[in-house]
Amino acid sequence: MPNLYLVFSAPPTGVSPEDYDRWYHDHLRENLEAPGFVAGQRFRLAPSVGNEAPHSHLALYEFEGDISRWRTNLDERISSGDIVLPEFFPQIRFGSWECTPVDERVVVPED
């Protein structure tokens, strides 16, 4: 099982859900070009009973190795202009977690 990197976010005020989704659709794929990344998927978040979360989106990435490889690659690609972040990027509310497995993956057996 690869490591997981969870990126929770919410679009800034004034950015439509459609514009945010369009940008993030492409940005997830830009991120997956970095060495070590295996897969990614985006999710829309809906609060569960008793929860009010500040984030409305989740990007889940699977990666192998040290996440610093990805961070370095991403910073280099932004600096070189290979990745151009939208004007609203600094206003996005982010919360990120690096998740490393501590136990084996348990799968429900098929009947």
C-alpha cells in the first residue's frame, strides 16, 4: 500500500464551484507528473452528522517514497513557469496530511 497525501481545500469567496473544479481537475494531473506519485482522485465533501468542516473538497494522492521529492519537484516547476497557479490560489483554504501506513490493509472477503 502506498502512502497517502490528503489535501483538504475550499475555494475562495468569489470563485465559482465550476471554475474551482476546472482548475483543480488540471492541477491534480500536474501534481501526478512528479516522481513518486502513483494516483490521485478528487472528492466533494459533505459534512456528516455533527460535523461542520471548513473544507469542501479533498484531493487524495497515493505516493511512494519521501514526499519531499514531490514538494521539491512542484516548487521547481512553479518557479520555472511549467505550472502556473491561478490568481486566486493564495486565498484557497488548505489543510494537508501525509499518511503513512502503520498496519496492513484489511479487505472484506468476497462471499
